[in-house]
Amino acid sequence: MAKVAFLGLGVMGYPMAGHLVKAGHEVTVYNRTAAKAEAWVAEHGGAMALTPREAAEGAEFVMACVGNDDDLRSVCVGDDGAFAGMASGSVFVDHTTVSAKVTAELCDVAKGQGVAFVDAPVSGGQAGAENGQLVVMCGGDQADYDRAEPVIGAYAKLCNRLGDSGAGQKTKMVNQICIAGLVQALSEGLNFAEKAGLDPRAVVEVIGGGAAGSWQMVNRVGTMADDEFEHGFAVDWMRKDLGICLDTADEIGASLPVTAQVDQYYKDVQALGGGRWDTSSLIKRLRALG
């Protein structure tokens, strides 16, 4: 078993760090709000640190799951950053969804001091984190991935390396691009069913077994029909992710017309006060249109 630091105890990081303890690892956590780290220690044991550097000192693996590019930089670099406390030969695993640019930047800094860096964004949402059933998409050197994969396995049902540094983040972009289109199509279909006087659940029971079926259809139709949107990834975070996708598409010359349109639809949802609603709330925008 390994000595592990976990940085960031949000809705994803909190249960992920807990699974590391259940797997037998020695875990020290850091969170920007210390009260959350104190609560985690009270629930799971382990230890807490007041800075990322303190958490990382002596750790073989340092996992991070924070908010965005700037948050990741803040826990990695500087006098109190994790890199300052990591020894040569240790491994940094980033589970945050960030840009490929910041991944390249921090990977270079880490390697410059002999620290391995694996970008490893996740999919599966809060439920996946709580149940230890996340899908983890990784980029980095094969040898570094091979060292990290057994530790990541504490909270993953599937963990694959897709290529060199940045490949994990680019794969997560593909994931978000696909989700955006799927949720919009599902929202349009359910809104059509409602206006046509059909029972959405009955409709989905039939079409879900055919070519139209998807995870979103299985897991979100009931809550969408009930106008409940507190069951997953927030719109504010989805727009952050889609912004990364669209910026990267411009850089590599990829066309994302549907993604760009859905991003604007999520902007409309934010204007309705739904920034913290889950991503299936696209149907709220259609209902508001009448």
C-alpha cells in the first residue's frame, strides 16, 4: 500500500479520497477550506495538512481534484504548492478537468524536478465517485501510468492510458462534447413527448431498448420529467468544460457547431438561475420557451 496525498475535497474528491483509505492506503488530505478536511478525517481517519506542500511531503502519489486551471496551478506551484514538497520519483495524478495547455505547463515543471505527471480526468459524476465506479482517462508516460493505475483503481471501474501527456484531458473533451449533444437531443425528445400528450417514462421504456438508448436516457428521464435537477454535474462546471473544448477546437481546426450551440443553451439556463442545476436542466430552457 502507498502513502498518498489527496488535494481537493469537493463532491468528487471527498469520496475518492475515502476509497483510497478503504483500499488500505495511508492518506493525507488538503482542502482550501480546512473544515472540509477536518470533517473528512473525522469520517475516514488519515490525516490532514494545511498546505498542499505539507500534504505532499513524503507521499509516493499526490492526487488532485480541484476546480479549474487556476485552482490546479495554485495547489501545484509556489512555496506552498505540492511540487515543492514532492520528492524525485514520486507521481502527481491530476483528476481535474483542465485545459491541455495547463497540463503541458505543469507536466514540464514536474518533470524538471524529477516528478512524474499523469493527467487523469474522470467521468461518472458524484454517484460514480461515491460508488468507486469512475471512468478514468489518462495521459502520460507508460511507466508512470503503470505505477499510478493500481492506486487509481481504488475508485475506478475503468482506467485506461490514451497516449502521452495531455491525451487524458483531450479524451475528456470528447466525453463532454458527446454528452452535450446527447442531453440536448434527450431534452428535445422529452419536451416533444410532453407537448404531444405522451407519457415520457412510457416512451423511454420503449425507445430506450433500441438505437436511441443512452446512459443519460436511463438515468435522467425520471428526474427530468419530475423537473428535478439536483442529481449530477452542475451547469456552471459544464460550461467551463465546454469552453475548454471550444478553445481547443479552434487551436486544432476541429468543427464543433452543435457543442457551440449547446454551450449557449447552457448560458440560457444560467440566466434562468440554473447555474447549479445538473446538466439535464437543458429541458428547463425548452419549457420556458413555451
